[in-house]
Amino acid sequence: MATFVRFQDRRDAGRQLARLLRPYRAERPLVLGLPRGGVVVAAEIARALQVPLDVIVARKIGAPQQPELAIGAVAPDGVVFFYPYALRMLGISKEQAHRLVEQAQQELARRIRCYRGDQPMPDVHGRTVIVVDDGLATGATALAAVRALRRQQPRRIVLAAGVCAPETAEALEPEVDDLVCVAMPEDFVAVGQWYEDFRPISDEEVIALLEEARHRHPPDIPPASDPAESSS
């Protein structure tokens, strides 16, 4: 088996993913990046496929004493989930879980205001949506985002990431219509280990990428549904 060579940076990951996602270009998909790093990857994909770019905001719920450890996530439209095994393992009570959800929802609301401003979420009903992240470790935020989008009845949800833990891919595949990753290394430990440059991305960088994309490719009207599908 060939050894996977690390990405130079998130833009490199986006360019490599764009090649794998080219078959979807004919469907005029909407590309949605998960902030913050996922938006950098998504921007390259949207540019290569010449389709609109936007953002889907989800927020992980971190463990009380280990905030970097995702034990669940929240997303718009009231989507909340926990990994039951994490709650049991850490002995988190219902009251603690409720407080964690409130904290995550406050940050979710802040990020939505920051990235979207007064821009409404694009209508995804009946269209193909590509959700993008730089990598999937636990996949918590991606899962929450996908579940929120599913409620809006898109035609197809494709989840794309530069690198993904194999066990996470196995858990996420039933939730999406297609999962596209450049690599699923067996020795996966953390997303950052697969990038030469994995510096933190600022809110300002995310906003700039979104504004650039909107000027280059204003949000469009989803393609009309197939008449055969409408009559069925």
C-alpha cells in the first residue's frame, strides 16, 4: 500500500479534492465549508468547479476538562447530539450536558452572525450540496451539519475532507450520499499531522474567502428538478 504524503496546506487539500469531486460539477452543487479550516479547503473546490461557495456552521461540544475532545456537537435548526459512550465514560450528568449544549449554542450563534451577517442560508432544497472540512477526526461537527442540512431535503449530500480516520468514515458513510476523502490512513491520530502547514485560520480569513467567492460567483437559483422526479 502506498504511503500517503502530507498536504502542503489546506489549499493543496482543496485542489486534490476538487479533482475527485469533478463528476459532480454537472449538478451545479453548492459547496459549504465548515469553519474555520474547512472554508479554506472549500474555497479551492468551489473555484475549481466554478460553483457557489458558502458556509455551514456547526459547533462541537467539548468535554468539561478537555475542551478539544469532541463529545457531541450542535448545528442550526436545533440539531444537538452527544456520543453516548462519551457521556458514560466521563460521567456527565443531564445538568452538565444541558450547560454544555447552551455554551456550544452561544458560540454557534456568534459564529453564524460573524460569518453570515444578514445573509440568509442558501436554499438547498432539491440540490446537491458538498460539505467540506479539512479533516475528520471524530467527525462530530460534520455529522451535526449534515443532519441539519438533511432536514432541508437536498437532492444529495456529499461530505468531502482531505483526510479522515477510517473508523470515522465508517460511522459517517450511512449519514451521507457520498463520502469523498483524499486519504484514510490507518495510522491516523490527528488531522494536523497530515498537513505541512496547519496554522490556525482566523474569522477574518473565513469572511474574506466568503466575500471573494460571492463576488466571483453570486448565489444562484438551484437547477429545476427533473420532470420525471416531480411527477413520481
